[in-house]
Amino acid sequence: MSKLIKLPVIKDSRGSLTVIEKLLPFNIKRVYFIYNANGLRGGHRHKLTRQALICLSGSCSIYINNGITEEKVELKHPNHCLLIDPEDWHTMQGFKNNTILLVLASEYYDVKDYINESYD
């Protein structure tokens, strides 16, 4: 099931810096970000891909269902990282203006890795 982790923040008079290093339970093979979104995104789970979601700006809601447990997570801080396992059916919605959702993935894109059927 998904897990929310807090990323370290280094602050000084120049601003804040967050580094993602040795924190994710996978090596990053794919990076993409979602912006100018409205409506529903996602709507699938994976066979292999693990993901880390970070809302760099704005906020959005992530609905997760692993077939046993369901939860809804609000991402609204750039130092909060939501880890999503392959079996987690997930949707992203409720994007506020100027939201940028960064996704770090453990696998390269492969259409055969997607499972589009939700759990009953």
C-alpha cells in the first residue's frame, strides 16, 4: 500500500532546498510531471512500476485502492512524497490552479505494464 514520506528540507536566508537522495525504494528510470490538469488523471495500476509523487506547486488529491484498503491522500507540500506500489489503483484529481505534480517512476514507459481494470 502507498506510503507518505517527508523529504528533508534545508532552509536558510536564500530559501529552501529539498534533495531526493537515497530515500526512494527504487532507482528512477522515468521522470514526468503533470500540469494544467483538470478532471481525472491516472485510473490504472501497474504490473511492475513503482512511483513517487510530489506536488511541487499547488495541490491535488490522490485516491488509492490496493484491493484491500482504500485511502485518499492530499498532496500540498513540496516536501511530501507519496510512494505508490504497482498494485495500487490510483487516480489524481482536484488539481488546484498552478499545480505541478512530479512523478518519479521505477520503470520506463511500457503499455504492457498498465492494468486498466480497477478492483471490484
